[in-house]
Amino acid sequence: MVRDMRLSTYFLPVLKETPNEAQILSHRLMLRAGMVRQASAGIYSWLPMGLKVLRKIEAIVREEQDRAGAQELLMPTIQSAELWQESGRYDAYGPEMLRIRDRHDREMLFGPTNEEQITDIFRGLAKSYRDVPKILYHIQWKFRDEIRPRFGVMRGREFLMKDSYSFDITADDARKAYYKMFVAYLRTFARLGLKAIPMRADTGPIGGDLSHEFIILAETGESQVFCHKSFLEMDPLSLAADYDGDLKPVFDAWTHNYAATEEMHDPAQEAALGDDLVTARGIEVGHIFYFGTKYSKPMGATVTGPDGQPIPLEMGSYGIGVSRLVGAIIEACHDDAGIIWPESVAPFKVGLVNLKSGDAATDGMCETLYGQLRAAGVDVLYDDRDERAGSKFATMDLIGLPYQLVVGPKGLKEGMIEVKTRATGNRETLTPEAAVHLLTA
């Protein structure tokens, strides 16, 4: 059922002034555009428009995981401390882990990640080498008790994350899974309207010896990054999507040139690049790891090999911050007036603006256009409020819908309406029929 989306009844509490707690641009715009509301430090309620964007990002992430052959499950938010004690990470993880006790005084935790939980699932159910390879994933809320949560959803304590885990019996097969997720990430971020550059990264508390962060370049990025200028021209969606083929050449094509985060950069290599070096600010939107038997050996996660002997599983993990991406996209896609959503994740494709609500001609035309666009499957937000034209335009620019369809009495007298493209500011005066054709093509 398609819901009626009129601004007179839609819950969109836009703000004219920027709240004092907002430290970065994406946080300011998300609060002003009525997308989220802070519940407590680093924890947010997602309001209707923010939730629509979150769900669209989640859907693209899910589609690309499925395309790569990963299988979705759902793990709990609360985990047993025993699993983390088995792996040796319970004490090592530090105060970011929220530790709790249930009524039976059992130690529990609100999961910051799921390596232990997925290893426990797989070791209990996979018995033979015939049960691998497998890539399993879920999209679930996580919690990390940041000492100073800041930057809105970019560095919150509670966040929605896609994490997937690969299981293989040889290091070579595990690397093939790594390449598969590497390509899936390139495709995912490109579909989200982002240019994400894979950079060799520190493995941190996850562990292992192979890791890449996916970084988008943005002037308001949180850290300095360095890369060869060729990355700015590469097109992820031009890659073959045959995940049954050899993906190492794709991996090599994206990693043979220099790209490094601030923590991993090499000044000598950068000096050698000369004019080919790009220095910019960057935002991490994904992180992948190959860590071998780091969890399978201490947790006894083995399968029986062809010779009847137990083989510890080779594993990797692959994370995308789904809720973090909402803020990251805004950081990369905005202007002085507000957000500029890529069409793939926009909460609505079209904002229909009635410049004179109550006027029979404009009301009638708006209702006709609203019905035609919705019948064609176009997501439309109709501003039918009795407000000044300037206020309506400001709201539409702030919330950043890809197209604005503007209907006013002056234009209607000549049988014309206006279509504005938010990203370019381009305006076209068209007949209603031509406008509908443009927006439904």
C-alpha cells in the first residue's frame, strides 16, 4: 500500500536554527531536516524521513551481499561473555564494550561486533569440508560505548551495521572470499552515489594481517588520506559482476597504486608520486579483514577434511556502517542550502510544491500530478501547506530531494510548470505532460 505523503500531515519537524549540540555539517543537516532526534549521548531516534533513507541504504547493501553469494541471518544484540572469554577478547576489548549481568548474574554484553557469535554458530553446525565455503551476514544494531560520542550518527554509540563473515578451509580460498567482498563493497558504494577508495588499513582489535578501509573523499572528512590520482577516475560499476570468476585481477587493479590512511601512510612513497599524489580528507564507510584462524583455533571451530582430520576454519569479516553512511553521504553531497541526495537513497524522488494552496487551478493540477506520479511508482512528497513560497523552497532545498516539481498560478495560465534538479540547480519550464514523462522515464 502506497501511503499518502503530504507535508501538511507528514511528520517532518524541520528546524530553522541549528541546535547547539551539532558539531559537524551532517549532524546539523540531519537535525534541521527532521531526520533524527537525540535520545541520549550518541543514541538517536530515527524519524520518518531519516528512516526512509536508512532503509534505502540497507536495501542496496543487502542486494549487493546477496549478489555476491552471501546468505543473510540475524544474530542477537546481546551476547554471552563466555564466547568472548574463549576467544581472548573479553578483557582485551576495553571499556567501549558495554558489559551487563542478567538476573542470574551471568555476564553478558551488548555486541560491538560478532566474530565470536558467528564462530560459535558455525562450529556447532558445520562438520565437514563439504560445508564450506560460506559467507554469512546480518544487518543488526551494535553498541560501542564511546567515551565522547560526537558527530551525530557518524560517531554514535548505537549504530546499524552490516557485518559478514567468510568460512574456508585454505588460505587461498579465504583470500578469494576477501576479493569477492572487496568487489561487492566497490559496487555497493558506487550504487550509493559515492566514490569509495580502498586503502590498506590497520587491523585494530579485529586482528589479522590483511585489511582495507573504504574511504570517501569529503572536505569535512575526519582524517587525512593519501592516494594516487588514478583512483579518482576508476569506475567500480564497469567491473564484471561475475562472482564465480577470478576476482584477483579486479583486486589487483584497485590496490596496485598507492592509497593510505593517515595511520598507514608512507612519506617516502608519497614524495615519489610527485604530482600524482592526492592529499584529501576522508571518511571511513567500510572495513574488511582477513584474519585466518585467529578465532577458529581458540574456539575450536574446525571441520573434518577429506582425510578425516580436523581443519581449523580460515575466516574473514567485512563491515559496513549502514547508519554511519547516512551522515557520510550528506558530508559528501550537500551545498549551502542543504542536503543533495543521490537518487538511489533519496527519501523521495520528487518534491511537489504547490505555490498557492487553496487556489482551485493549482490545487487541481497538483492533485493530478501527484496521482500520476504515484501511479507510475514515483515516490513523491507533496507540499500542500498554506505557507509562503520562500519557506516551501527552503524546506525542499534543505531536505535535498533530487527533483522539485513547482506548480504556480502564473505558470499554469500558460499551461506550464517548472522542474528543478536539486544537484545542478537547473530549472526547466515544461508542460505537465512533459514533466511527468521526464520524472517517470
